[in-house]
Amino acid sequence: MIAKALKSRYADHIKEWEELTAKLAAIAAELPQLDLQRTALEKFLAQARDLTLQQADFQANKQKISVQLRTAMTEGMKVSTALKVNLKQIYGNRNEELVKFGIQPFRSRARKVTPAPEPTPAPTPTTNPAQ
């Protein structure tokens, strides 16, 4: 016996439902007890088709909006950088007023102050008690 492939895509289910409802509609007179379930499946089939189309539209819109967002972010970063450069030119790159705008002013490194070496005491002659 050949095992059926697992149906993992909605399209596979929709295709199966289309075939099933078409075959059941052809013999509806012979099996009237299945009409209620067949019409219910047809409603779900129509709803699934509609939702699939909506999903495709949303996906297309999402991609379009993602491109627009990427463009807006790139252009915004360029303008932000230009503003920061202009603020540094106006205030000077060491001015602490830059902190108000979220810009770290240039601060030189604090130089390490090396303490002056302490004079070392002169060696004292040691007397050897063993002598």
C-alpha cells in the first residue's frame, strides 16, 4: 500500500475540497444525507479561497511597506548624521552643550599622573652579628 503524502499546504487541502465537493455535487441525488456537510464544506472552501487572496494581498503590502520603511530609515539616518555634524560645527566638538542633543562631546583622555619617585633611603651598612 502506498502511503499518502502528508498535506502540509493549504493549497493541497483546498484542491482536495474542490474535488470532493464537485464529486459530491454530481451525485447529490443519490446521497442526500451528505448535502448538509457538502454545503458546509463549500462555505469553508469559499472562505479559505477568500482568506488566501487576502493573505496574498497583505503579503504584497507588507513587502511594499518594508521597502518604504527601509528607504525612510536610510534617509532619516543621513539627515540625523548631517544634523549632528552641524551641531558639532555650531557648538564645537568639545562643548558640553552637545549632551542635550544626545551627542557625546570629544573629550581627550585624562593623562595619567605618575607620582614622582620617592627617594629611596641610602643603604646602611649592615653589621654581621656572626662576626
